[in-house]
Amino acid sequence: MMIFFSLVLSALLQIAWGDSMPVEAPCGILENFLGDVQILDPARSHSTDAVSRAALPCGAWISVTHGWAQIRHQNGPHVYLASQTFAQLIDFKKLGDHVILYRGQIYLQAGGGEEFRILTASGRARVHRGEALLIFDHQENETQLISLDHVATLENRFEPSRSVKVQAGESTTLNFKLLRVIPSLPQAISAASLRPRLDAFHLLESDAFNALRAVLKRQNRSFASDLSGSTRKSTTDENRNTYLRHIPESSDVALHDHWVKKMVGGETIEEGILFPNETYGKHQKAHLEVVDPGEKFNKKLKIQEEIEKKRLINELSQIRME
């Protein structure tokens, strides 16, 4: 009797509430777009044309064939998708990441709340505050992160313990095809290469100007040097006009150890990799073998083409004129 009463009560509530039944909050909202933009369900079996202010549920895929799209994530950040971009909004409460970038480019504006994470097939970008640009080339399996404000990090998604911090105006890449397992050291980028990428997102003029200003500021940064008389150290009368380029300090040892760890990617051997003769006490010999991943693939492709040619010749030889 109680089971029957509960079933009747649930049916009455569903009829009374109708469309006002509580639903799960979307992961994002499509604030603006231009061009050919489509929204797919998590299984990618059904697609709908994009409309302004459309709710994007968790798991939805966004395809931008031509044009651009602007998404407001549930956590607050703005996510811009450029042309030829395919990305998915995932349930960050269950999986930990917020967006999966299958291919293309994403421009992120984080407001300083919780850490925002974008996942690719090879890497993971973490942005806590500021603007960043993430590019993934699915053919080359290369992930590139460009920080345009504050600090962002890029890591190997299979080895997150060795992440690389990127300052404003710098970029780092992770390329599995080149057999790299950790991202490259940050390097300054040029304004000429960044400007066309920013144009693809249809950003506000003020946002694009701030990004270019951060790049120019990074390019003008130079090593600290002081050539004043206080840094000069005369040893004899002959070299009185010489000076030391670096005054020895107590922190030199710690800086040297930090530099070595950066060069060897955090390996425990450290200086044994950079200076094997000094570490092991004798000259070391090493055999270096360079393997091109594309050569093996091309050889396999050539074998398949030969098999297909033989099959076609065999089928054509069996054709007889009547």
C-alpha cells in the first residue's frame, strides 16, 4: 500500500511541476558567436545549431568550423574558441578538468577563482588568474601554451609532477611526436606571431592591446647588470679597468643547483647527466641513436600500398571479356 501511494505521489508531483522540475545546472552558456557553430550531445550523435544565450550542459561538444564562439563557464571564466576548433565542456566536479581541447585554439580569461584546467591529448594547462592561449595540433600531437597575464603552467597529463611555469609573454610546447615527455623551457614570443592568433577570437580591442603589451614588455626584459664603479674590482695595476661581471654571493650555490635541475628535468642524477666526466671520474662513452617516428610509419604505409596493388592486379587479371 505504501509503495502504491509513493508512486501515485511522484506522478502527481511530476504533472504539477511539469517543465519547472529541477534540472542540473549547465556547465556554460554560449554568450556570443559568429559563423558556423554547432553544439553536439556528449555521445556526438545529435547536433543542433547554436543560438545566443544557449545553455551548454556538462559533456556537450562545441564545434566551430568557421568563425568564433564565446562561452561563459559556470565557474566564471570566459572561454573563446577560434575557427577549426573542437572542444568539450566536462563535469569538473567529477573529473577535475573543465574543458577538453580536441583540436584548435582556446583563449581563456580567468578571474582568479579556483584553478581552471584545460586538457588535451598530451598535456594539461592550469590557469588560476589572467589570460592564456592554448593551441593543440592533433596531427603533430603538439600542445602549446602562451601566457598573456600572470603565471600559467603546462604539464604532461601522464606525468603531472614536472610542470613548467610560463610568465606573461612566454610560451612553452609539449610535443610527443618529438619524443618529449616534459614541456620545453619558456621562451619569449613575438608580437607579429601573436597578433593574427588574437584576431581569430574577435576579442575586445582593450584585451588584445593588453596581451600585446605583455608580449612587448617581456621582449624588453634583459639580464640585470651593473657596470658602475662599485662593481669593479682591481687586482693589479695592469687590469685596474677590468670588472667582475658577477659578484660572488652566498646564494650562488642554490642558484646553480636550481639551474641544473631545470636543465635535467628534475632527475635525481642532476650533474651526472651534464658533467659525466667529473661525476664518474673518467671519460664516458655513450651511443646516441636518433629514431624518426615518421620513417617507420612511412615504411608500413608503403607495405600496405604494395599489398593493395597486388590485390588489384589479381582482381583485374580475373576479369574476362565475354
